[in-house]
Amino acid sequence: MPHPFSHSSLEDSRISPFPADASPLQILGHSGIFDAFYYLKSNPDLHTLGTAVLRHYHQHGWREGRKPNPFFDPHWYLNQNRDVIGDPLLHYALHGEREGRRPIAWFDPLWYARTYHLPERMLALAHYLKNRHNTPLRPIPEFDPDFYLRAYPDVAKAGIDALEHYMVQGFREARKPFDGFDPLYYRRKYLRHSPDSNPLLHYLENRDRPDIHPCSPETEVSVFSEIKRRSKPGPLFEKTCPLPRSAIRRPVFWPITCHSFIPFPKMTPGGAKVSRNGRTSPEAFHAFQTTTSLVFHRTWVITP
């Protein structure tokens, strides 16, 4: 079985968007996938670089694990693509995207290019980075930004990118990445020993396994499913109809028998209270052993 994040062997038919004689800095600068504002904001120690941020990333930043944009992880890219040598962002811009290699686990460039109409010579990742705040684009088929923003209006009101919010904070708050995904069930079922793991990422890595389900399947038996199944109204269930407003209300008394457990002090045959060690000294007077007696009550519930 292929790795879930391995690149496809079928290359995209689109030609390279960069001139053959362009320098690495020119390629990165015109690729649309290096975000200088994000780079400086994420690395406040580099605020004095000014316009030299791109050169810093190309020469040092990727080696230090600094991200050029929120959707490209240099270390992750290199771990997934052992054949890549040098700047991973440059490799992605020249070859990686056309080969279907993902810049991060939650962006599929080939699926994205097939789903949305991209301008000629524009990278799929660049298109997503440019338009993700204006249009609810789907970076992967497993995440639905339309559903996410409808389900969580606080995220929509804040104007935050839906996927970025989910990956940073949403999964910790048990928010659903798409309709039909139950994060509480998924975490209880598969991530009991990894409470800080991202359920969606775990699902993306393991979704081809037959025992992995995004929500509780109908065939799975659990306490909750049995309660739900056995408490459904049967064929003889009486449906209630509201009385007309002109009807006279009369109280109805319903007898209900319930029980409670009341503790009593354990008594000796002579009636003296005893302690756990059997002594009846004053010090042990309040340390008596108790027994439990079952008492039934008849109560009346009055309904109009």
C-alpha cells in the first residue's frame, strides 16, 4: 500500500512557469509561495533583515525549519521526499508540485489543480495562498471550509482562514473538519493515548485501513448506540397531541414507587453502638460501623 502522502507517478502536463535562465531567488520571488510578511511575523528575530528575508530563507531559513508560508513545512517536505537535496521550497516550485508532492499534509496540489480553474503558469499552492481569505477553497477533499464556517460562525466572523484555524486551534476544541466526522468518537476510539494529536491528520494517514471510521458506523455496538436503538418509539408508541386551548385542565395523579438507601448505625444485641474494633469507649462513639437499609417511598407526580 502506498504511503498516504507519497507523490503520484503521473506528472502534471502543465509546463514550468519559470524561465530556464531564472536564478533561484527570482524563481522563489515570482512563485507566489514565499510570504515575506508571514516569514517576518513568524520569526521576530529577523525583523531587521528588511528585503533580505527571501535570501535568508533560501540560504539558512529552511535548514532551521522556518516556514516560508503557513502551508509549507520544510522539514516535513524533506522527510516525505528523501530524494530532495537543497532548498525544499525551490524544489517544490520547480518540480514538486508538478509531480504531485504535497507541501504539507493538508494540501493536495494535483487534486486542487483538477478541482479549480488555475491561471496559466500559476502554482496551485500560490493560487490557494492568494485566494483562501476571499473564497472558501478546499485544499484537500477531506476538509470542507463551507461547512466549517457555517457550523462555527465565530470563525467566519473573525475572518480567519478555516483550515488554518482548524489546524492551529479548532481540532483542540473538538470542531468538525467536515460533515460526517465525529471528533469526540474518533478521539475516544483511536487517540485515547494521544490526547494532543490532530484527529484529521490521523485520519488522513490511516483512512485506507478497514478499521478506521470518521464516525461511529451503524454496525458498531456500543452503550450509546444500544440505548438509542432500544429507546426508539415502537409501533405501539402513543403519540401525544396537545390539548386545545379551550380545554379544561384537570390534575392527574401518577403513583411512582422509588427507593433510597439510608445508613443506620450498627447496633449490638443490647442496643449499644459499637466501633469498627468492637469497643464502646467514648472515643469510638462517633466511629461506629454503619449498615444500609433499603426504604421504599410512594410519591405522587401531578401533571396538568
